[in-house]
Amino acid sequence: MISRRTGQIVLINSIQGKIGIPFRAAYAASKHAAVGFFDCLRAEMEEFDISVSTVNPTFICSYHRQPAPGSWEASIWKCKA
């Protein structure tokens, strides 16, 4: 990409790269680190006209059943049974 002076690099990350939620500190820290790395990479690749993007999708329902009412997960993961 550098020799061609064109290209695009995309990071598919997690919304936790931008915000944290309770009890997910280690996961959020790793996602914040990835976003920080790509921010630096974006600045370094600008002179070569290489586009560097980050995509941070919001929460995705992956439950097979609805969590119990009143649990902290129920307030975060808005899943339908």
C-alpha cells in the first residue's frame, strides 16, 4: 500500500472501544488500546494517502434467552426473547 500510495485499512472493533460498561474493564481496555493504535496508524499513513478507519458497532444480542429481570445485563443487552 505504501509503495502504491493508496489503500484502506479498516478495524472492526466494539463500542466498548469508545465507552465502558460495568464488569468489563479488561475487555474495554483492550478495545480502547486498539482504537488508540489505529488513531496513531491513521496519522502515520496520511502522507501515503492510505485511509485508516475504525468501525465500532453497538451492542449485539447474542443471548439464546432473555436475562433475568433486574440483572445488570438486562439493563445493557436489550434482547427480545
